[in-house]
Amino acid sequence: MGIFGPSPTEAMFRLRSREGKIQRRLEEATEKRDTARVAFKDARKRGESERIQQQIAKRYSMAQGQYEITESTLVYVQDVRDVYENAKDIGEVTSITADVTVLAKRLGIDTRKIQKALVAQEELGEKLRDVTDQLKDYVDQSAQGRLSTDFKQTYSDLCTEVDAELVSEGVTTKGLEEQISAEKAKGSGQK
């Protein structure tokens, strides 16, 4: 590691290493989400109480949130890697262009066109930095939006999806609805 941080090669290695770790976390989050969804579906099928279904739905909601944040982070890391690789390429081209400019001056060639190309390359580098900043802002905003998702809506959507699946599998939801209504009535009668 250099005085001012990792070298570009070390930084790229770290970035790829982090990308692999995030990919594994995404796979784990996918498995958690899918497991919670199956557990919720089984609870609906068995006619478990609404309280139990809501507990399972909360696990699903948390796993879904973890999945979405991890997926956004993975996309961000991949975008940063792409920007870095493009910036590296532009840096090499800029360096070569500067060398060509010096050689052209020595040969007595008008270097204004080369200078214009050099300025255009530097402007592209600035645009890449702007894209990086925009990506960071996007990930921050999307993570905040996903964390504030309303659980009642998630629960309702999950119930609708799972009920539709159960109906397509030939399991009637009428019995489930009656059990849930009875559970609600029993719960409100105790208060």
C-alpha cells in the first residue's frame, strides 16, 4: 500500500474481493427470503393464526429488505468497477495523447487538434466522476426508501400472492379466511 492509500491494482483487487463477498451475501439473502416465503405459505395452508403469519411475514419482509439492499450494493460495486476500468483506460489514453503532443511539437506539427482531444478526454473523466457520484446517491436513496417500506402493505401483498398460489394448487382459502376471522374475533373478545 502506498502513502496515499492502495495502488490502483490493490484497489481493483479489493473491489473484486468485495464484489465476491456481496455476491455471496446476496445468495444468502435470497435463500432467507425464499425460506421465509415458503414458511409463510405453509402457515397460510395450515391455517395458522394471524399473529403467527404476521411474525413469519415480518421475517420475510426483513429478508426481502436485506435482499434489495444487498442487490443495490452489488450493482453499485459493479458500476464502480466499470467506471474505474473506464477511467483507467481514459487515463492511459490521456497519457499517450500527452506523449504524442510532446513528440508532435518536437516534429513541428500543429498540436491544437491533439490538445482538443486531450481536453475532451479530461471532460469524459469528469463525467465518469459525476456518474460515480450519481450512483452513490442512487444507492443511498434506494436503500432509504426500501427501509421505510410499510409492513402492512408488504403483509397484504404477501397474503394476496400466497393465496393466489394456494388457489392455483387447489387449496381453498375460504377455510383459511374463516380460521383467521375466528382468531381475530377470539383476540378482540379477550381485550
